[in-house]
Amino acid sequence: MDWVNEIADQQELSKEDIIRLLSITDKAEQDDLIRRAYSVKASAVGTKVYLRGLIEFSNQCRKNCLYCGIRSRNPKVQRYSMSVEEILQVVEQAKKNQFTGIVLQGGEIQSPDFTNRITGLIVKIKKATDPDFRITLSLGEQSLQTYKDWFHAGAQRYLLRIETSSEALYRKIHPDNELHNYNTRLECLENVQKTGYQTGTGVMIGLPCQSIENLADDLLFIKHMDIDMVGMGPYLEHADTPLYQQKELLLPLLDRLNLSLRMIAVLRILMPTINIASTTALQTIVPFGRELGLKAGANVLMPNLTPAKYKSQYLLYENKPCLEEEADECIDCLANKLRMTGEEIAFEDYGDSKHFTKKHRAWGAGQAIFT
Ligand code: SAH
Ligand code: SF4
């Protein structure tokens, strides 16, 4: 048997095993890895793809992450925040297109005004949708009380990427101040989890100065934290950010894509029942990047439902696809496109992380650990 499957057959993968898999350069070996990950996905969570509609509802952010195009010190960005009515219109559109949930993503704001507005928004979305409609939040670092308020208002999932599990690398890609602190990020992630959310995290892949060992540690971090959902994708440079100056250190785009696919594949083998998103950043490198992500073991897509006039002001990185289109694509077109690559959408399913539901059953019916 080939060495890739021999490694994957083991009960536990060591860090060295993971490094070996992530370091593959041979196409046939990468194909073996991806085939293996797809078969793990098929038996653990099935091959159907869960959809969530992404709403990038505000680009106002207090932070200055060195990699991000909407960092507060980028004066070229026209700041916006969608009104509650505009957001509810997109939710209506999501419902019409048979989405079973949405992701509300935006810059990080911590004022009581903002956090109360989000609580009210969650309540309104719950009223406008059926009780099971899933709301995922991706609104950065907040107080434990805010996480609880949003959870009790009806949000079920939260995405907070750790960005990198290496504190040293975290310091290199963020300003050196209290607002951008690795331990605070980690504590927030733990609070999200303790509040009772289906908890998502992730990392950027191919950052300047990031080693394969860092990436292996990232996967082990995700496993150790017992995370339910993961969104990770290639780091893509943006000219109006400080990290752009280090672009000579970056891997070529196609290498970053392949490394990202191997990260997804190894994670699927490490954690068969979690949800893994195939991110837009993959599609930015090649048009069928998201489909490649699904083949490598991802099982979630987040089509962008942000109105076109706002989408062009939410550029975390350059060359974001489909900027002129109102919604990324009509749901039938997406379903047809996926069918051509052998994938099916799970319309009838809320797509909760099996990893999370299994854990919950084991704990008993209780919801939050903190109330
Ligand atoms: N403000 C929130 C959510 C919006 S940013 C937060 O930071 O958590 C969502 C994600 O976009 C970030 O977690 C980061 O991983 C990703 N991102 C930002 N800039 C990027 C870039 N240049 N390339 C790839 N991903 C990027
Ligand atoms: Fe703000 Fe998130 Fe961008 Fe950092 S990554 S600058 S927190 S939007």
C-alpha cells in the first residue's frame, strides 16, 4: 500500500506524520491524500454540501490586522454598515433560495450600541424565519456577556479564526498592542465554546514566515480545542496593507492553493465529523477552487449574498470574485455547477456539525455550559 494511506490508516497521526502529508509535492501523492480525505468525509458526514448565505453587513472595524484590506487605518475604504431592513431583505432572499441559515460577518466593534443592535437584529431574524433557521456570527472578539447575549437571542454558531496557533507568528501579522493580543483571541475562542455555540475557527495558509511545522501545529490546535467547524484558506495579499511589503516571501498562488487543499484533507482525516468550509479565498486563486476544496474533504459552502454595492467595499484581500454580481450566483446555477463535479446540495438539512451534535448528546440535553 502507498505511504499516504498507511499514515492515514493509523489511529492517531503524529506531528511528523502531518508534516509529511503537508509537505507532499508529488501530484500523484497529493491525489492519494485527497481521495483518502474524500472517502473519510463520505463515510463520516456524507458527500452532500451544506450551504450558508454570507452577509458581510459592515466593514467598520476598530482593528488593524496587518493583512486585512478593511483594517481601520486603510483610508481608501468607504465604510458602510447595512441597515436592519437591508439585512432582513437579504435574509428573505436567502429563505427564498432555500438556505437553512446565514452567516453575519463584519469588522470588530465592541460598543454597547453595536452589540445591542446585533442582539436586536438576531431577534428580528428569528422572527422572520422558522425557529430552526441557523444564525452564525463572525464578529470578532467580544466580552463573554456579549457572546452570551447573542447566543440567548438565538445565534447558534460563531466563527473566530485563531489566524495562526503560533503566538510568535501572530505577533508578526498583527500590530504590537493590547488590541491585537494572541491570548485574548484564545480566551475569546474558549468563551465562545463555553457559551454553547457550535464553534468555528481557522487559520490563514501561506502567510509570510509561516512554516509547515506551524501549519501542522495549527491542525493539532484545532483538534486539541475540539473545534466543531473550520474555515481556513490561503492568505492573499492586499496592496493597501503593511504585510504586502513581505510579498516576496510568499509561495506562488498555485502552491498556496495546493497547500490549502492538503490542509483541508489532513484535517478531514484528523477530525472526520466536523464541518469544514471551502472558502472564497480558494475560488479567488482558481475559479473552481471551492469545488477543489469539496473534493479535498470540505463539506460547507458560503455563497456571498452581500448586495453588490457593499461587496466591493468588503475586500479583505484582492481579486475577490463576483464583485459585480448581486448574489454570487442563483441557487439553481450553483446546484448545477456542483452536480457537474459530482456534488449535491443538502437542501433539506440544517447542516449542524456532527461533531458538535455528538458531543452534545454525550453531555445530555443541556445547552450552554455558562448561562
Ligand atoms: N472581523 C472578524 C471577521 C471578519 S474577517 C474577525 O477578524 O474575526 C474574517 C477573516 O478573514 C479573518 O479571520 C481572516 O482569517 C480572513 N482574512 C482577512 N484578511 C485576509 C487576507 N488578506 N487573506 C486571507 N484571509 C484574510
Ligand atoms: Fe478587522 Fe477582522 Fe480585518 Fe482584523 S481581520 S482588521 S478584525 S475585519
